[in-house]
Amino acid sequence: MKGQVWKFGSNVNTDEIIPARYLNSSDPAELARHCMEDLDADFMKKFHPGEIIVAGENFGCGSSREHAPLALKAAGVAAVVAASFARIFFRNAINIGLPIVECPAAAAATDQGDALDLDLARGAVKNLTKNLSWPVAPFPKEMQDIIAAGGLMNFVTKQAKGK
Amino acid sequence: MSSHTITEKIIAAHAGRAEVNPGDFVYAGVDIALGNDITAPIAIREFEAAGVTKVFDPARVALVPDHFTPNKDIKSAEQSKILRDFAHKHKLTHYWEVGEVGVEHALLPEQGVVGPGDLVIGADSHTCTYGALGAFSTGVGSTDLAAAMAIGKVWLKVPSTLKFTFTGTLDPWSGGKDLILHTIGQIGVDGALYRAMEFTGPVITQLSMEDRLSMCNMAIEAGGKNGIVVPDAITREYVKDRLERKAVYYTSDADARYEKCYEWNVTGLGPMVACPNLPENVKPVGELKDVVIDQAVIGSCTNGRLSDLRIAAKILKGRRVFKGVRCLVIPATQQVYLDALREGLLEIFVQAGCAVSAPTCGPCLGGHMGILAAGEVAIATTNRNFTGRMGHTQSQVYLSNPAVAAASALTGKITHPAEV
């Protein structure tokens, strides 16, 4: 997947990804309208579906709210590349099928507006603007199984039916 | 089977393994799966969309409508109704209506729903609180909750453990909150990312259960997977007569492997305050004398228990909240409310000019019941001070223990409790 980059810093927290004042709804489309609002009030006016978020350390820290990856997914964020992810955000993204890539080198070298090319199957991040590329370590097999099934609930129900 | 931490032993026991090591990937059985009025609606939607018709065990799913309750608007009422209908449909043992409900992480330990040796997951990041009881307890997302409600299991990567040893003598104005703020200040908001945080040492073994709960509550603010204290006599005394299942007491082996060990002598460590906008921006209270506040909040899953209200009442007794400051007191559960009422604490608060509310998470997450305007500043006994956490993005939150919050309410500035 190819997309233009929206760059953020470290410790982007779930209150910034989707502020708690909107959590009286769990409708992904409604949540998506307020994505990243407290970091950049006009973000959703400028963002185009298919673009990629790149951030520093500990992306998605704070609350466990799955509304955060849901809002990003519904907004059309193709993937999030970060130096590291907070653990609950990480598992939520795996569980709902929001593509995430942990790659500190790519996160450090990539700037706002760069074009990235992600090959998740082969484990590679390319910065087309800067003509750089980095390998990405694959997820453990157990996590790949969840992703391949299309998310945790699919994985679990398929297993239950297979019994 | 030796050389393991308490965290590794509890996970192994629930995964049906003789032992597990850091990095192992397991599916572990859960003793309690928890959700609230924000996270459970998504879990219930996922559960039903997958065509699952029964929860794995109606006694092992806990639904706690505590965030936007008593319902703040029509949308939140609809969210709560999803929990209520699901709880009734599946005949859940652990569902509490407004009037019975409290802040989840104060309520579940108090009611004996969680206890030593348990493996608990909750679709709320502060689920790590129950590690104070000697449980493995961690926050997950709504889909994890949906899967756990269906099959009674959760996927886990076994964390390595960081050991925090506290020695010396605890300052009379400091408590578990100050120890954990100090810890986060030292290691940062991702200093324990994916790790277990084990709290130990002579200061911890003398620490009350309510202080231990405050400490483990904020493990997530250092990125931790869980916080944990090896159970002891204080644990046994706390769970006696309240735990609904049998406690299993695990301990860490003397030769258990830790990724890193920290040891701090906390003698002379006075009250600590986390400054905006991250819990790692920790300073001694004395360095913040010039910070003027508009609001003080005493409550939450971190510090809304009876001992917290007792500390606040001792400071507020016979005095008045500073003119122009709003002081909110939120007992974390109905039992805390009733105990505070019987002890005369609520009368002290009302006479001091505090607003006392029904149990709710309310202002902690900027939900309702005490939202800040642009430019306003709060001191709060809560656990997070991110940008806009309690309201407007240009408002600010300082985190402290209840004594500092109460003292600051009296002076209108961040104040050491010994000075009032």
C-alpha cells in the first residue's frame, strides 16, 4: 500500500486520537469525524482516506478504548507506522485489523508529506520521497493467525466451529 | 519449577502450563472479564455479530456502568441500556445498576469479585489495579472482551518483569499515590512498556491495601501490562469475609528472573505532583507553590476510597474551600459513600463548601460532573493529565494525593498539606 504521510510525535494518547467527550457513541463513522481532533482541530478536513500516520514512541498510550483504532480505521487511515506502540492499542489494532508497523528507523527518518510504500506481507517499509527502505520483523505466528482470520472474533468463532 | 515471578506463575496456571517464560504466547483462561459503559457496547456488538449466543460463564463476566453514569445524556443512556439488556438476557451475576454501582476498580475488589491468584482482563486500562491483591490483571480492548465473554480466554504474550523495591520510611504526608508518581517520574510513561511491574520492599509490605490499589492502578501510566504485589498478611486480612471465590496465593521465587531491578530509598520523599500534560512530569509539591487552581477533584479509581476521603476530611474539617475554587468529592462506591456518611466525613465536606456526588468516573476522563473551561486548572487525585483530559484542550490537570488536593482546595494554589 502506498500513501502520503501525516507525521506526529511521541506519546500520542487515545484521548488525542478520539477525545472521551465523544465516547457516548460507539458508531465508527461518528467517531471518525473527530479523529485526532485535540492534536489538530482540522485534521479530518485535510486527511484523505488511504493516507498513513507516522508517529514516535508509545503511540496510542492511555485508555483502552478500542474507539481509537476504530476511529482511525473508519477515517480511512491505511496504516500506522510508529517507533513503538502502547500495548493495549497494539492488541486492539491486531484484533480489529488496523495495519500497524513498528519501525523506529522509518518513524525517525520520515517527514510530514513523504510518500510511503508498505509491504506488510514481505515486511518492508519504503520511503519513496527519500528513497530509503527498512525491513520490518514479522509479528509472531499466533498474531499473524489472528490477522489472517480477519480479526480476533473471526479467529475465535472459526476455531469454535472447527472443534 | 522454580525461578519464576508471580506474574509468570499466575499466567502459567491459567494457560494450563507447568511454566511460562517472558515472550511466550499463550491463550489463558480468565477468572473475570470486565467491561464498562464505554467499552462493553462495542464488545457486545462484536459478540452478537459473531453469532455467539451464550457467555462462557454468567458468573465470570462483570459489567459496570460507571463512566457516563448516572447517564449524562441520551446517547450515554443508550450505551448503558445495551449493558443492562445484555446483563439481563445472559443473567449475569455481576451487573450493578445506578444506586449499587461504583467506579469499577474500587467496586470489584471491595465486593470480593476479584482476588489473589486471579487472572482478570478488563476493557479498561486501569484494570491493572487488582494486581494489588496478588492477581494478574490487565487492561485490554473491547474485542478482547468480546472473545473472552465467548470462550473465556485471552491471548497474552508473557511479559518480562521489572522489580521496584522501596526501602526507608514513608513520609507521613505521602502514600501509594506518591510512590507510583515517583516511579513514573523516574522511568517515564513508556518506561515499563509491555512489562510487569512488581512492587516490593519494606515500604510496600507495610503499605495498606488501599494504597497498594492506588499504586497498581497507575502501572499503565508507565506503559506497564500489570502492576503486582506478592500477597501477604495485609492481603489475607483484606480478602477475608469478602472474596466470593477461593484465593490462591502465589509468590515470586527468590531466584526469579527480572529484566531490571530498581531500588529507591523513599525516606524524605514528600508528596509528589504530576504536571501537565503527562503523568511522568513529576515534581515535589513544594516546587509548584505558584500554581493557581480553579478546581480540586477528590475521587476516582485511584484515590476515591474511604482512606482517601478520611485524609481529605481531616484537612478540610472546620475550614472553607477558597472562594472561587470548586472542590468536588466523589466517593468511589456506594459502600464508601455510606461509610463516609456514617463517619461524618460527608458533613465535613459539605460544610467546607465541597460538592459531593454519586459514584462516577465523571470528570476524570472529561466525561461529565466537573468539566474544565479553556484556561482552567485542576488538581485531581485521578490518574491521567493528558491534553484536554478533564475538558477543554487548553485546560490543565495536576495529579496528586488526596491530602495535597484538599490542602490546595483551601488555599486556591497547589499546597503542601503541612502548610494548612
